[in-house]
Amino acid sequence: MNTSSVGLSPRDIASIFYLALAALLIWWAARGIKNIGNRGRVIDPGERTGIGGWLLLLIVSLMILSPLMSLGQQASGFFLLELKNPSLVGISKWEAYKTMTWWVLWVSIVISMYAGYLLIRGRTMVAVTRVKVLLWVIGPLGVVLSLIIAMLAFGAAIAINKQLLSPLLVTTISAGIWTAYLTKSRRVQSTYGGGSRVGNTALMTAAELGDIEAAKQLLARDRALIDAQDAAGGTALHYAVLNKQLEMTEYLLDAGANPFLTTKKGRTAMFLAGKINWSDGYSLLETRIAASPPD
């Protein structure tokens, strides 16, 4: 088939190929971010928990999309300006303005990637609160700083124009939307401990991490922790199972954890083991339950 008959030039085909390749690489990176971010988290298959959905999109935007787009826009913007106005090249004010603007951009990119890192590695709402602040720093505050640099270089009359004020409006709206999302989202609340994990105990955290020594010390001080439940009805045993901590699961059962306790949605630890396809944990719980049926 002749590509000219459908209006596709070799350059068009190359562009489509590179766009598809970029999309594939971003998809692959997003999967990696999701896997790394959810490692060690309590992920309830029936709930919106863990890194995914809009939360994953925000992280990918902070760490990949926004930096790449900002670099491309700034480089092309300077190139086009110098192409239309060759006399700018070599002018000290223009060169100083470009240097300062590039520094601001690189600092913004570092902050943006750090914000994404906080969402990947964070385990509490403290990380979310910091990201909310950073969204405004790299968004509207970054644009205001660029305006100040332009004013210092060329004067207020040149600096304040629609081309520079438009990004201020866009970044303000974007920061506002993402701040609202991080504040109201059920996924964010449950993932970072602001929702369903209210009431979780130190033993649950130890179970999540597989820290048997810490669990022994905690139970030595307070035996009631063994079957304590969080706001969603989860116990330390549920936490151990959801994080595939086999030795911890066995230890909790030996210590007297009740495998028949359910979450508020009626899920036992064995049910969750089956739901996440954890065969070792499922077999262990099945054997223990068969050996000691409920009263």
C-alpha cells in the first residue's frame, strides 16, 4: 500500500512510530512505578487501595510527563524566539535570562520528581501533605518566579503579557485540582493511612513488615493486640497475609491469632490469601483452620 495515497509521508510515519514507542515506554515505566510503590503496602483487592488509577497518573506526571513536556516546551520556545529574532543571540540580558530560566526549570524538575518519590515511598498522610505543598511550588510559584526573572531582565512592561500569565492560570487550576484529589480521594486516604487504616496498631505495622521480633515484644506487653481490629475490621493476621509475610503469618497463628475473624466486608485472612493468589499462605491457613475448626 502506497503511504502517499493516505497522506502519510515518511516523516509522518516516523513521528507515529516515535509516539508509539514513547507511549510504550511510559506504560512500562508506569507499571514499574506501580509495582515498586505497592511493595510492602496493605492492598485489599476489593478496595481502591494502593498506587493505581488517578494516583498513578499523578505520579507518572510528576516524574516523567511533566519534566519531559517542560523541557520540550522551554527548548522549543527559546529556539523559535531566536529563529524569529536572530538579534537576540549574543545579547547579555537575553543570555542571562535564558540561564536563569533553565536553572528554575531544572530545580522545578528535581522538586517534581521528589514529589513523585514521596508518593511512591510514603506510608502516611505526611507525605501527601508535603506533595500538596510541592504542587504549588512547582506550579504557580514557579511561573511567578519566571515572571520575576523576566521583569528583572527586560522590565515589567515586557514581562507581564498574556503569554506569561496564561501558564499561571493553567498551573493554578492544575495544582488546585490535584490538591483537591489528594484531599478527598478514597484511594489516597486508604493508601496513606488516612481512611480505612484508622486504628491500626503497632502489631499491624510489624505484621505488614514481617518484623517478628517487634511482634514478640509488642505481644509480651499487650496480648490483646493479637486480634485487635482497625477501622475496616482488619487484624494483624490480615496485614501479614496481604503482604505475603509467611513467617509472620505462621508466628501470629502460633501466638493465638484467630483466623476466623473477618473484616467489615466479611473477609477472612484465608479469603484474602486466595484473592491475591498467595498459595503458600492459603495452604498454611487452610491447614490450621482444619486442625482447629470454629466453636
